[in-house]
Amino acid sequence: MKIYLNGKFVDKEEAKISVFDHGLLYGDGVFEGIRAYDGVVFMLKEHIDRLYDSAKAICLDIPLTKEEMIEVVLNTLRVNGLKDAYIRLVITRGEGDLGLDPRKCKNPNIICIAVPMDPLLGEDGIRVITASVRRLPVDVLPPAVKSLNYLNSILAKLQANYANVDEAFLLDENGFIVEGTGDNIFVVKNNILKTPPVYYSVLKGITRDVVIKLAKEEGIEVREEPLTLYDLYTADEVFITGTAAEIVPVFEIDGRKINNGKIGEITKRLKEKFKEVRKKWGIKI
Ligand code: PMP
């Protein structure tokens, strides 16, 4: 396996950065998770746009153009001979000292890793709990910034692990349900597809955007509106979306069965549409 590290391709064992990197010391950096399907990097331009927006939000100047970053991703896949892969693009603030000041970090580290990876949570339905830890408020650390600091999600995931379920959903500070630890949430009620709006504590998921577009193309009404636990417990269908997980039906939330633990019709339709477009909407390797 060859890893892209600051302009070079190196063996995994040689892909090393400083222990003074502020990405390690403070979670100071940004990243993207991207997938390639059958030689096409799905929604690559959109992922790169989000990466640069995340970096801008934390005043991290990426020393490559977006076009060069696209080539980094494509070349990582070429060098490793991969047509289907999960790609992790990481930009850290770079090496500094033990003080918190980002001005001390002069050179960001740019890392690109590509590996074969099955859907993260499997292809069947999942069981979920609501985490007691709340999602970060937008005026604390905006979840729209895909930063290297994922402790908020990890705390929620620990609760899912202790409860022996697959995933945890997080509420925002007002008690509205916002997202999973690494995925967006959709519910279907009376044939209307609903998902929390991105002005709450939600990452604007790229899979989320694709699903909204596909649903509209299918003539399904889509509403982006605040959702409560009641909306989830009483939904006809619930599913999650994310690059690593793809589209996964939720069969149980806090002990309440959803659709009798079976995949719903709209979820199934959207999963099929997604499979059709994922080899088309993107950039060829
Ligand atoms: N929310 C969070 C917190 C995430 O980490 C992810 C994964 N990037 C998502 C939602 C889904 O986003 P996407 O569809 O762009 O992968």
C-alpha cells in the first residue's frame, strides 16, 4: 500500500509525521472521506469543495489548488491500482511546538490514503440508541466543519458500543435530533421524506445531498425540518446516509422497532437509485 504524503508516494511503514503535529496534539486539521466505485470517484468535486470550506473556516491555507488536490486523489488510486476504494484525505495544521498557537505551524501535512472497504455498518438494518452526549452547537465547533476533532462522535459511539447496538444518534442543545456519529438521518412518514436542516448542528453530508436529489427525481416530497425523537419513534421508515456507511435502514431506535425491522419501500427505491448513479456522478480515475 502506497500512501500520498506531501507530494510523494511512500510505503505505509514510511508514512510518518511529527509528534509535534497539531493535528495529533489538538485535532487541528480537516479531512474528507470519499469513495470510488468501479473507476469513478463519486462526487469528488463536491468533497474537495467541502474540504476547502472546512479549511477556510479554521484559517488553514491548503498549499495546493483544488485541481491539484483532485489529482492527488486520482493518483493515489492509480498508484495502488484501486478502482473501488474508500479514500481518506487529511490536512493537518502541521508541525508546531507544545503551545496552542497555530501561527507556529508553517507547513500543513497533506495525506491521502486509499483502501478497499465494505459498507461500514454492513448491508442489513441497524439498531440505534440516542446518545446522552449532545452534538456540538454551531457556535462552539460547527459540525459543518469536518475537522479532525471527532471526540464528540466518539463519545456517542462509546455509548452505542456499551449498549451493544450499531450506532448512536445525537440531539442538539435544544433536543432536536441532528445526526449520527458519522452519518445523516432521514425519516419517511406518510410518503414524505424528512431530514434535519443543515443550519442546525449537522454536517452537510454529500450522500445526504445525493439522496435528496434522487428523491426529488423520483417525485418524493422532501422536507428539511427539525425532527424530534417522537418523529423517529413513529416514523414509517428511518435510514442513515454517509460515504462510509452508504444508505442503511434503521430497524430499531431506543428499543422501538421501525417498520417491524424490515427495509421500507422508499428506502429500498433510494438505495437502488443510489447504486445506479454512484458509478456515474464523479470523476474517472
Ligand atoms: N455526519 C458526520 C458527523 C459525518 O462524519 C459524516 C461522514 N462524513 C456524515 C454526516 C455524512 O457525510 P457524507 O455523506 O458526506 O459522507
